[in-house]
Amino acid sequence: MDDQTRIELEAAAFRRLRKHLMEDRQDVQNIDLMNLAGFCRNCLSRWYQEAAAERGIDMGKEDAREIFYGMPYDDWKQMHQTPADDSKKAAFETAFAENVGKES
């Protein structure tokens, strides 16, 4: 397989993952994704932002989130995010530290 085809297939797989998370499974909470898989929608938007930076494209965190979520992140949270209980929050602290690192 040539590099261009590989890139196109990888991009298609990413778009399908995004569609799955944003359209097919809006019920799955970010905290549950992070606790179970070590990443969530916010991680995907951050990776998008990091990929842009690697190419010299200036993109802020909120800009990347809006691109990924298809709307401002606060709107998404209001429409889809439910409160997390204390056990989920505690598990998130561990998952975040292990997979993302401490926020600065």
C-alpha cells in the first residue's frame, strides 16, 4: 500500500470514529471513555490540535474542540453531559494521571 492510500484510510477511520462518538453514541460520557479506555473526545480534539501544531497551524484548545465536537464544547456539555458520581470522578483522576498527565 502506498503512503497516500494509507493516509486516506487512516483519515477515513478517524472520521468514522468521530461519527460514532458524536452521532451514534452521544450517550457515552467522556468520563466513562477515559475511565475505560484512557482517552475521550477531549483527547481526540487535543490530538487534532497537536497535529495542527506539528504542521505550523496555530489552533487553540477551544478551536480544536469546536472542530471536533461540531459546536462549542460548552454547548455539547449542556446537551449531552450528565453528572458523574464520586466513584467515577475518583477513577477519572487516576485515568487522567496515567494517560494524560497532571494539568499545569
